[in-house]
Amino acid sequence: MKKTFKIILLVLVLLALVFFLFVPQYIDRSKNKSTLKGPFEKVSWYDSIPFIPDLHCDALLWDRDLVKEHTYGHVDLPRMQKGNMAFQVFTIVSKVPSGINIEQNDDRSDQIGLLSFAQLQPPANWFSVKKRALYQANALHDFAERSGGKFRVIKSKADLKLFLFDRAVDRTLSSGMLGLEGAHCLENDLSNLDEFYKAGIRYIGLTHFFDNEWAGSAHGMKKGGLTPKGHSLLRRMEELGIAVDLAHSSQNTIEDVFKYFRGAILVSHTGVKGVCDNQRNLSDEQLIKIGERNGLVGVGLWETAVCGTDAASTAKTIKYVADKIGVEKVALGSDWDGAYEMHFDVTGTPLIVTELLKLGFSRDDVEKIMGGNIRDFFLKNLPE
Ligand SMILES: [Zn+2]
């Protein structure tokens, strides 16, 4: 009897070991695939583009050491260096309903609690969206600390200016900023916002895939606008200098933000209905309003955003936005590591440059789209 018990215990321990060692990595590998493998061809002047940034990636969601190079997933420091990627916004995903779709989701289920358990995060994270969001923010600072000075977190204009200065002499330097996907991780308490600000959050998408206490989602049940609490959230974001990311917001929320928010507006990862018509993407009227507000539109790399996954599809949408609202208002918003199969990881960024040139953009315009626009937006809108 005693022996049987010992064997059962041993088997259970082994099973747990296999689960915790392999399952989180397996999920990452299977969710964040890229179909093309580099090295990729690039124009002769690609590596001399001074500042290539990207507005959106979810790398912090996965249990991947970003200091080391991986054969899976889309972003890590060595691959950022290979792709001449100077600045990446790392966005925080803290709750995802099961069976997510772009049409309609409620908030009753959640897959990220299970993922944080499988990744052996502290038990508090399994049950708290706020704790697991702050845990991811902290993971970016930890990554910077372990990078041997090669990666730093940008929180202010001064940080960005210093980084631009240093990177002009050392092209191996990279940087990152933090953003939130969904204000639900404030756990219905506005006073939590200051904690997120201190952690470095500099833009907030008010909603992710479901309606929350603050605003309606494009993929929610009711798709309403700002709630009264949402208005107070925007006031505090204006005071702190946090931008609003309109990605995933309902039409009503987007209209309310235009009407009631006086701070900076961007769309971190999106497509446009004019090229790829679905619930997820921006209408021409929305684009024009973003343009009028000197906002920035980050164009994605995945199927639902641009109706294709190759660099040419992304370039086509970039051109559409540039033609509608100006070449200074469009940028890259990849959604790498956002659980989509992509054509290429961050090392494939040169492919987008090649496609933009094919569409007739000048080198000057390409350098704006692939860098200058995001640099100027944050030099203008980050806190001092
Ligand atoms: Zn997203």
C-alpha cells in the first residue's frame, strides 16, 4: 500500500513537472508562429534608419526570457537588434474570455488566470487582473535590468531624448514603453491608476475584448460609450499625461473620447475598413478625426487587421491611411506576440520598408512611417 502511494505521488510530481516545464512554452510556440524565417533581404540603407519603433506587442504575456534569442515567438532583444528595432511598446493583456471573437464577448470567462497558473506566477496573479498586469509591467523593468545596459524603459520625454542621443552612437541599444489593453485591470478603482502610471504605463486602451466598468468595447455585449466612471478616468489620464489607445474601443467609446478627452490619442494596432472591412477596423470618418487630433494610427501585421499577413498587405493599409490623413500620422503597430500567426517576427521589419518603396513612398516618407512619426508623437506627448 505504502509503495503504491509512493508511485502515485512520484507520477503526479512528474506530471506536474512536465506540465509546468513544457505547457507554457508549448502555448507560446503554437500561438505566436511566424511562417517565414529570416535572414531577410533589406534595402542598403535599412540599418542606417536611426529609429525604428513599433506601437504594439504582447511579448510580456508569455513566459519567455526577452534577454535571450528564441526560435519561436516574435520579439526578444537579440532579434530586436537584428531588425534594427529601437523602440517597442509592450502592451499588457490581463484578461481574455474563452472563445474570443471580434463580434461579441462577455466578461464571465478568462484564460489568462489559467496561463498565469501554468507559468507558476504568484498565486495572487491567478485571481487578480490588477496583480497580473503589474507583474507584466515589472517583467519589462526586470528585462531592462538584466540586459547589460542594452535595453531601457522609456517613461518620459527626457528618457526618450537621452535614448535617441545614445542610440545615435550605439545601434545595438533598444528601448521599450508600457501600454495597457483594457482598463478592467484597474479593478473598478480609479486610485489604482497612479500605481500603473508609476509602473510606466503611458497609454491605455480603455477596453479589450469585453465591455468594462469604464467603457464599451468593439467586441463587447452592449458596445456602449464611456460610463460616468470612464469620464473620471479620462480626467485623471489627462492630468498624468497618459494617452488613450482607441484600439478595441466601440464606436460609441471612440466618439466619446473625441468629444471629452483633451489628451493625446493613438490607435496602437489596427486596420481600416477601407481596405479590410470588419468590426475591428477604423472607418474613414474615424481616421479623419484621429488626423484632426494629430493622433497616430499603428497598422498591424495580422489577418483581421489588413486582410493578409504579408508585408505587402500592411504596406497597402499604411498607404491608405497616409493618403487619407497624411504621411506623418501613420506608423507600425504590429501586434507581434499577440497570439496570431504572422509572416515574420521582428527581424522581418525590412520587408515592410521594401513594400512601402514599391508603393512609391520616398525614403524620407519611409523614415517617417517607420520611425519619425512615433518618435515625434512621444516627444510631444510623453510627460516631461
Ligand atoms: Zn489587441
